[in-house]
Amino acid sequence: MASEILKLKESISAGNAISSASDTSRELDGGSGIFVSKEVKLTDGILAQEGNSQFEPKVGMLFNSEEQAYEFYNSYAKRKGFSVRKGHLSRRKDGSIRDRHYLCSNEGTRQEHRTHITKKPRAIERTNCLARIELKVTRDNAWTISKYIDDHNHPLASPNKIHMLRSHRSKFPPHRAFISESDYMGIKPVQTCGGQVVDARCAESAVFLYKNQSCNLLQSNRTRDLEKGDPQFILDFLKAKQSEDPTFCYAVQLDEKDRPTNFFWTDARSIFDYSYFGDSILFDTTYRVSIYDIPFAPFIGINHHKQIVVFGAALLLDETIESFYWLFKTFLEAMSGKQPKTILTDQCDAMSKAIVMSMPETYHQFCLWHILENAPKIIPHIFSRDPSFERDFENCLCEGSSEVDFYKAWENLISKYGLMNNRWLEDLYAAREKWSLVYCKKSFCATMTTKEWRDTMNNNFKMLFYRKLPPSKFMVQYHRALNQLREKELCEDHESRVCKSALLADIPTLVEAAEYYTRAIYKDFEDEYKSQLACLCEPVGIERNVYTFRVSIPQKRSFGLVEFDSSNVSVACSCNKFESMGILCMHALKVLNYNNILHLPSRYLLKRWSKHAKDGVAADQHLNAEDQTVLDLHYFQVVRKAIAVVVKSVFSKEALDLVERRLDRCMQETENTLPNATPDKQLEDVIIVHNLQQSNAVEANNLLF
């Protein structure tokens, strides 16, 4: 036996593979897909080497060390999409290892603590998965797979999330920003085409400066200036970005002297994000660039994890009605013309008028947190005179019970601090329908009006742009921050799918909510559910199938009037939390429980808050990281070809008709190869890309390349 082991090790060092012999005895354990070796013969096993790391584990496979066995199984797990954990280990009396098990990290279940109840239990990652390999170890340190289970009872990670799995984190290279400090130092000036005649070769780069006699040309001089060379740098930077990513697009507005004045840019990822989460946006002009206080104005949304998502951004050298109108129209063109339900902005007359002109279907609301931040700057003498004013002022502005309560709170504030003749507060009150939660509670704002959102913005976004950087450094910082935000979303996507929320109780309502919602949204939902346990529910009216209930918390003034329609199991509460945030309030949940409705009606489960909010075409689970990289490079190559073909045919109707017919046929054939995407979703994605390209396909005589 010892001589056989010696020969085996010599074969390993020589790199000679030993194929499995037919006399290796294996049996299928109970039809479960578990192969167990009855008798393992080392000389007949399958030899594991560096060159066969792409193999799948098999019973009888041999390794000459524990490190080699672990690395082999961990590499296999990385290709498959799961994480490995070291399990059972038994030793002989002399201390040498006899058996070793490597498990899927989801093996086992969480054990309840014997002595106390955890107040905030962590998410549940283990699903009692049985996938594993079990190894037998001889006294000569030959490691043999004696049992192999490949059945997982949980979703496997997609290639772009594998690096987040615990056993693969150390192998993931340090994250590099999309553009580093060294990248912008070598950008060369853009060679532009002169005149109004568009050259097809120049048009392939699809760099657009809007210049026409309608809304795109600013009919005045810009109100701010940059340092010499900065406008050209911004143009060069945007052009370089587009050469790296063909889906990146931007627009520039010129003033009457043909100087670049306002810049807008976005990319395909932002446009797709807008298609999922563009129902409520924040347009924030409070950030500044360079010593000249150039407003940096991002279009910000909130994703299904309550994280920041950026739909596009602008640099504004002019803040007139014409500039804002151009910017909003350009933004909507890039977003397929889809108007948001709600847009939150700072108080600005020019901006308000431009929104009315460009987004007639959108509800315009002043950002409450901007008002609170600006107040100490506008009326500093009041804040310094009485420290308690800040707390009372915020409580008054956040009063959302009823119009009567809000009016009383405002009158008490004015009377208490003697502010009857303060012009700014008078103007603020006159515009209360634009910012007060009482009047705005029917507009969908997701969670952008909560204190939690203000903290998120302060801690995760404003901290990235608190310095007045010159444009050269600012553009780098912006794209670095954008990639950081996207990485955070990817990480939370992974955590929400592989971890189960610890439930308050095993109740169907909570089970369904935990299964459907992301972790962040489920936490909010569970808080509402816990609150309803302390509520009183009183029937106060009935009309046919509609019952009215008064739901209140003892010792508190606020209450909700809930209408419950028994014919279709629908609820409507006077607090309008579902209309404004998209989750049911404690009042509605109390009424559902009161009427023994233990399952959530599907109409109250918004997809934008679900774990699968962005599910469309599923990723190929069989792609490893290297294949995915090759696919990405191939994608950019195909996009460049497609853009080049379309641009070259821009001056020929026959050529355009030919390209369109071929594209229609190509789209149909492509849809047939994507069985994981529904036809509606495929059509939606095609429309988004089509409108993105259409927004760039402006008439040639309106462009300056």
C-alpha cells in the first residue's frame, strides 16, 4: 500500500493524470444525487492537479494535501455561485486527520439562544443546504473524496455577485474606480468638425452640442464663468467617457456667443435605473464646483433598498428659466419621455416655472430638508436668539396629521416666538401646499420625505461632494462616487437574496412580506405591523360592502380612518402612507387583521420595493467571471458597430430603411433566444434603448460636432 502511495505522489509531481478505473465502486444514495464510494482504491482514483481545476468533484478524486482539496472545491464553488465553509473534522489518536468535510456556507440552521431573546436578530443566511464534499485521509496524507452532494436548496449567485460570497472575498482584486486620478491627466483636446455640415466619421463619436434657435440656444450670456480651459476639459472628458462606453450620452447648451454653458450627461445604467425607480426624483442644485460656485445638479432617485441611485447629472453656468427648461427637456428625452410622478427641488421660481412647462404631468414639491437647512442661513437671528426654535420649527414643518393640526402648530410657532411680520416665513406659509406633508401626502415620494433619507443623503452622498473641486477633479470624483453607489446596490441585492429576514412571528402576512420585499423595506413593513398590535380598531360606518374603521393608538391624538371593501379586499387609509410611500400603514394592517385577512393582497405589493424589482433578462448562471468579462467586451464592440452602421446611413433614406428592417428582424430573433424575459419586458427594454438613441439623433443642422 505504501509503495502504491509513493507511486501516486510521483505521478502527481510529474503532472500525469490517472483516470478513474472501472472497478471503483460507487452507488447512488437513495436517488438523492449523492454518490458514496463503497470502496476507494487510491491507485484507481481521479488525480486532482493544478491543470484540472475546471473539473467537477467526483467520488474517488485524489488530492495530496488539505490545501489542494479546499482550493479545488472552493474554485468549483466560485464557478457555480456558492460559498464554502469548513465543517466536520475528525482525528486519529496520533493527531493526524482521518475525515474532513467541506460544506456549502448555507448548511445548517440557526439555533435559538437558550437564555435570552435577541432584540435585533441578524438576517438568516443558513437554509439547511446539504451540498458538500466529504474526504477520507490516509496515514500517508492522501485525500480522497468519499461523498459528494451537489443539490442546493437556495439560489446560486450570478457571476457579478460571486466576489461578495465569504469564501471568495479575499480573492477579489481591490475595487478600482472607473476613472482614476491619472486618467484625466492625459486627455487630449477634442478635434471638432467645423461648420454646420456633419461628417459621418465625426458623427460616429456621437458627441452633441445642441445649437438651434428654439429652446436649446440660451438667448443671453451665461451668468457664471469657469477658469480658462475648464469648459474644454469637460467636453474632452465627456468625449473620452463616450469612447469607453458607447451607451454614455451627453448634451451641451450654448449661449448666444456659442460658449458651452450647461452640461448634462447620463449612461445606459442610469437610464435603466430610471425605468425602474423614476417614479420619484430629487433634483438637487445645492452642490457647488470650483471657486466660482458652479451648481452641480444631480437627478437622484431611491432604489428598492432605499439607497441612492443617480439618473443623470448636470453642471449649470446659468440658472434661468431657459436653462432649466432645456435641462429638463433633455433629461426627459434621454429617459424615453417618461415623466416622474413627483419631483422634489429647492425653492426657486425659475426652476418651478421650467418644471410646469416641461413636466406638466409631474407633481412639483419643495424638499422639506432643504427648507430646514436653509432656514438658519435666511433667519439666523431667530435661531441664535432661542435654541429651542430649531426643534419647534422642525416639528411644525413635519406635522402631517391634518390641516387643522398643521394650522394650529404654525400659529403657535409664530405666536410663541413673535414672528408675525417675518417676510420669509409668510412666503413659506403661502407656499405650504408645495412642501407640507399634510398637502403632499397623496404624491408618491417613496421615502424621500423621511428623516432617514436626509441622513442617507448627508452620510452617503453629500460627504462625497462637500469640497469645491475644480472640474478636472470633480468629474473624476463624480464617476468614482457613482461606481461606489452601484457597488453598494449590488452588494445589497446579493444580501437580500441569500439572507432571510428574522421574523417577528411566523405569521402569513410577515412570511409573505419577508419573501417579497428587500431587507430594508421589510424592516419598515415589520415596524408598521408591530405598531398595529397596539392600535384600537372601532367600526364607525358602513355603506354596502364598504366598512369604515377608526384606528388609533391609546394616549395619542393621531388616528386613521380606514375604508375596507369586503368585495375586493381593498383598504384605503386617510394617512395615505401607501399612496406616498408604497407600503401599507399600521392602520390598514390593523383593519386587515380585524377582518381576518392574513394574506397581503397583491395590489399592495409594489414591485419597485421587491427583491426582484430589476429582474428582466436573467444572467447566464453558467458563465464564470472570465467569460463574463469577455462578454462585456464583446457587448461594447457590438454597440460600437451598431451605432456606426446607423450613423453612416443617416443621409440615405434607402440605407436607413434597410437598417431598420434588418434591426426589426434581428430584435425578433434576439427575443427568441431570451426565454427568461417576458415579451412585455423585452419590448420595454427595446423602447428605452431606442429612445436613448433617438434623443441623440437630432437633425444634423442643429448640431455642432
